[in-house]
Amino acid sequence: MELRLPLRKDNNGYYWLSTFRIVNLYLFLLLFSQDSLQAKEHLQPSIKFPQDSLQSPSVADSTKSRLFFNKNNFAVVTASALNLRSGPGMGNPVIKILPKGTHVLSLSSENDAWMKVFVPHKIEGWVAQKHVKTYQPKPFPLIHEKKDSKPFRSFLEAGILNYMEEIYAHNKLKVEDKLSIIVQDLDNENIVVSINPRKSVKSASTIKVPILHAYMIQRSSGNLLENTKYKMHVEKMIRFSSNESTNVLIKLLGGPEKIQHLLENTNVYKELKLIETIPENGRAYLNKISVADLNQIFKTIWYHRVIGSEYSKLQNKIVSNEMLYLLGLPGHSWLKDRIKEETCFSTNKTVKIWDKTGFVKGANGNAGIVEINTPHGRKAYSIVLFIEREDYNSITGDAINWFEQVSMHMRRISEMTYAYFLNRYHSYNQCGLSLLIRHAKRAFISHPAKVLM
């Protein structure tokens, strides 16, 4: 019903009285609507996520309407292992054991001894309040880029470029030691770092992943009948980086030229050059690959597309999972990767890694997939990085000293990458964060050196 109040132009007093009544009516309706809205918020609570960092809609949307809104909705397990119970109290059954670093969403007030939490993948339960830390995600600092400054693909790429610029400036590495790196978010396929992605580098032992790929294609097509001996060589090639087993498999597959032709037909590789078997001393300098090629094969494995569309989804999934299994096996204790080992997150048991390393004089590389725990479920990213000096004869002294120095810088880059993705998915983290923020800020102040590109 429309409300009409008569207005008399010849009576100013009546005019202002009518206006006053309308304003009061409006304020009354506004107050009523606010009370009604607040009542609905108690019945249908929601959680607010920061708008300046990426959320995972599939998980966030399914949980936000069920969460009790309080100051600290995000929490992380601080105990080495924590029981998730079906109710508040020690007498309730244990649903799941949560390792240190597990991220959860709070469903109740943090003032009680017990907190009701939501663990991604639709698991609810109760945990002892004293063994979790509540927090609010903090976005990266807002940086106003200069109009004439170099655009960066991401906050992470800016940080990595500045990091390399500074280690060159302080002579921690020679400018001839070139970085090639690609980092991709496997949750949405966004490439967040791409520096010299198509540069052809000495592949060293990372060439063993494409050889494994060729083996799986030939086995799936029926051109190769697998037996226990072949399986043993496949595991030794990937798990222990055995050059002897690699050469056995290269011969089995018809030699380098035939493997090269087979892999070219997959459309996965562009810079791959498989020229030679691995010499007895391990110094294979002719085989080449790019970080983009390695990233592509790891991505196809992760997405269960590794043997191609001519095979069924089930066949692709089985083969992909088998390859992931091999890439996740522990190797020699002395054979340390450059992605997780000796980083500030190396002891975090919630972080999983599938990878292959490679080293030959003048080339140090690591390609892998890292899966992390977040409040939105487990998320994964690929990271492939090489530092190569093309003229390896210019490396003076023991090549191992060069390798160790380069490996240290690769691990710092991996820490910044880890920090970037944990921040991106609202996880609590201190590892690598200050390093990333410091270098990213500096990158926006000055131009990265041209030598990096």
C-alpha cells in the first residue's frame, strides 16, 4: 500500500511536520530491517574471506554458511599430533589424528577448552583448544608499481627476480649462472612464475622422467611386455637415479633416437633432445630439456593425462598414479632434493613432494609437484627450476662446491614459493614469508637487471 501525506504549499509549518513524520517512519523501517538482518545472521552464519587473496570456491562456498562467525575462523594445529574427537571431552571417540601444521576452520568460540572445527572434505569434530592457534590471514603488502617499472606476473615472480639480482650483485653467484624457472598453480592452472621457461638446458638426470614416460607409453600400447626385471630397473632409475638402469631402459626402448621420436609425437615436449645414453661417469652433457617441458610432463601426470587421449581415463589414471608413486619414493639419504630438503618447511609432515633432481657440472635442476595443507583442503603447485652455467669449464675448483652453493639458492627460492602459496590459500606460515616480502618490495622499487631475462 502506498502511503500518501497531503502537503499544503500555503502552510510551511504543516510542510515541515509532514517531512518530520516521513523521516521518522523511514528510520523506524531501517531499524526494523537491521534487526531482522541480524537475526538472520544468527540463524545462517557465514565467514568472510579476504578479497585480495585467492579462495577456493568449492570448499569455501560449501562451508561458509555453516560456520559460526567470530574473530578467528582460521586455526592451525600446533601439537605434533592432535586427536579430532566426535565431541568435546576426552571420553569421545577419535575420528582422525591431525598432524602438526594441519589447517582447520573454527566452528565455535575459542573461549572454551574445546573447539569445534571443520576439516576440509566435510569432516567436523572437536579438538583441545590449547593445541591449536587461531589466526587471521594477512594479504601481501599493497605495492603501488611505478608507471615505468617492469610488470611482474606475480608477487612471487617479483621476489625471485630481485633475489637473483641481489645474489649476483653480492657475487654469491656469477652472472653466467642463469636461472630458468616455472611455477604453476595446479588448482587452477595459472602460471605464477615464468623466467626463461623455453631455454634449453643440460637435463642431467631429469631426463629420466621423459624416459619413464616413454616406457609407460610403450607398455600401455602393448609394444613392451613388462616383467619383474624391467620394473626393478624403472624403480632404480627414478628412486635412486641409477644410470646403469637408465641405460638398460634406453636400450629396451630402442635407443635415444627412437625414444626422441616417440616423445615428440606426444606434443608434451618442445625443447627435449635425447642424444646419448648416460656415460659411466655420469657426465651427460648432450641431452637437453627446458623447464617448460618438465613442467608439462609433471602437469599431465598430475591431471591423469599422461599416456594420451587414445587411452581411457581409467588407463591414464592408473599409469599417472604409478608414476607419481615412483616419483614420491625416498631415495638415497645422501641424495637431497632442492625443493624441500634443507628448507624451513622440510620437517612439515603435511607437505608432500613428488620430484626428480638432476646435476651435472654446470647444470643443477629439480622438477616436482608440492602439495600443501590449507583451510580449503589440499592444494598443489608445480615448480621446476634450473641454474645453469653453459660454459661449465669456467667453474673453477671442485664442481661439488658450485653445486652446493647453487642448491642453497634454489632452496631459498623454493621457500619463497612455499610462502606464496600458503598465503594465497589463507594458511598460517612464517617459513620464507619475510624473504619473499622483502625481495618483492625491492623489485617494485628498482628494475631487475637485464641479465636475468
